[in-house]
Amino acid sequence: MKQERINEIRRGGLVFAVLALLTALEYLLGTNAVPPALLWLIALSKAGLVAWFFMHIFRVFRSEGGH
Amino acid sequence: MNAREQAMLADRRTSPGYKLLTNRIGLWLFFLSDSFVFGGLLVTRFYLLGNQRPHLEQALGLIVTSVLLLSSFFMNRAEVEISRGNRKAFVTNTLITLLLGITFLVGVVGFEWRDAPFGPADGPQGAVFYMMTGMHAFHVLTGVFFLAILLRNGLRGLYSAERHWAVEAAANYWHFVDLVWIFFYPALYLIGSVVK
């Protein structure tokens, strides 16, 4: 139980680190006039990470948790 | 369908698991409908400004974006903590998320709106910028209210590992607001050249 909690918090931290890295990359590329498609690709990747790990999109049709 | 099967179906429909399932589907349907509003604003931005973007402070844009991402991290932690029954950590993480949400609002409405070299009525860039950031800020403000309610209820001990649907719903709403900004940020700050 305790290990599970630590794992979840670690995963949250890792997802945040990737999001921060992608944002920094987005800023660097965006301020250097790269093709917009690349910026959309980064935005889509970030949105996918948020929807998957933070919003738990995979459990929309599940009733796990029981709350 | 016989009487026994009907009774089983009725039992299933009143079970906590079924209620949670319908709650989740309902929430995601709301996200879907709200996405059309934000999607419409994004389309409007490109229709009116094309390959140009409003003249904005880049550093401030990066700071408010980072603040919102960080708030999502703490919101996630709050949800994890309450799902493990750790109320104290839940309250702390919710409070941090709330403060970061207020910081984001101050950054956008307090600084960006004040410092922008154009007003809401100054052509397409004013209309696009204030409408997009205004609608998003309104959602952040709503999220801050939800978080304040979570905080109050959390301090009263109303949530537990077994009973925290309100936390899950508010957390998902908060992440949705973050997700919208993920698309608004490049559209407003990074894509295209600055409007002359």
C-alpha cells in the first residue's frame, strides 16, 4: 500500500518532469520560428500525457475505486 | 426479462460502482462539450490572425504556463494522497494547487492584461487575446472555487480513501483547464510572427 503510494507520486513527478522539459523545448523552438506543426506535435504530446496520467482517461468506462 | 433479473438490474443501477461509472462518463461528456467552446476559440484565432500572433511578453507566458503545469502536479498528488487516506497531505497539496491557480490568474489577468500594448477593442488581436485568455481565466477561477470547497471539506474530514468522488471530479476539471492552456499557449505566444 505504502509502496503503491510512493510509486504513484514518483510517476506524477516523472510526468511533470517530462511536461516541463517539453514546455522548455516548445519555448526554445517557438522563439526560433520553427514550423508550427512541430509546436502542435509537442502540444499534442503534452495533452496526451495530462489526459493519460493525470486525468486517468483509461478509467472513464470503469467503476474501480468505489467512491 | 423475469422478476429476478429485473431486481438484479435494479440493484446494479443503485450500486456505488455504477454511480461512479455514470459520474465519470457525465464528467467526460462535460469536458467534451466544453472542448467545443475552446476549439471554436482556437479556430477563431487562426481565422482572424492567420500566421500572426499578438504582441505579448514571452517570459510571462512561459512563467504562467509553468505555474499551471506545476499546479497539475500538486493536484495529482492531492488525489493520490486522499485515495490512500492521507488527509493531511491531501489538504496541503490542495492548498498549494489553489495558491498556484491564483498565481496563474494574477499573472494573466493582473500582469498580461495590464501590460499588453493593445486593448480588447483594438482589432482582431485584442478580440482574440482577451476572449481566449478571459474564457480560460474564467475556468481557472471556477476551478479555484472548487479547490476552496475541497479544502474546506478536507479540513472537516469529509473525504476518505473510500469516499472522494468530489476530489476526483475537481482534480479532473483542474487538469482539463491545464490541458486547454497546453494548446492556447503556443497559439497565443509562439506560433506565427508578431502583429505589426
